[in-house]
Amino acid sequence: MYGSLQMRQYQQQSVLTSSPEQLILKIYDLGIAACRRNDRSKVRAVLAELMGSLNFEEGGEVASQLQGLYEYCLIESANGDLETVRTLLEGLREAWREGVMARKAA
């Protein structure tokens, strides 16, 4: 039990000190892990969070395309095809890491 409390405190501190860009990576990681565990409700919660984080004003066409992909993932998760969802989330996570995180580090 003590280890569990320490883990929650670490996770909370990690969220508080993460940039918005890093939080998106963590959300992708949660979704990918939920797919591997076959936890459809967690996958759907992650997808809802990702959709809620979209900024259509700044993101324009990219945000609209992501919205479409997330909606597709929601449909596939409802159908139980978490392998497809996991594959898409892994690709999106890698693209985010390479595009946004690398640009921010430069």
C-alpha cells in the first residue's frame, strides 16, 4: 500500500512539472497501455482527453485531421479493435515526439 501511495504522489508531481507538450506524450502512453490491457473504457477516456486538447484555432487542418483520427479510434474501440487503435496511437505519439517535442527542444 505504501508503494502505491508513493507512486501516486510521483505521478501527481510529474503532471505538475510537465509541459503541455509532455502531457500529450503521457496521454498517448496511457492510451497505448490501455489498449495493451484491453481496457476499452480507459482508451475511450484517453481519446476524449486528446480530443479535448485540440486547438482548432492554432492547429487548423492538422487539428481537424487529428479529430477525425480520434473519432475513428473511438469507433474502433467501441467495436473492440484495440489493436488498430494502439497502432494509430503509437504512430501519432511518435509523430508528436518527433515533430513537436524535437522542435521545442531546438
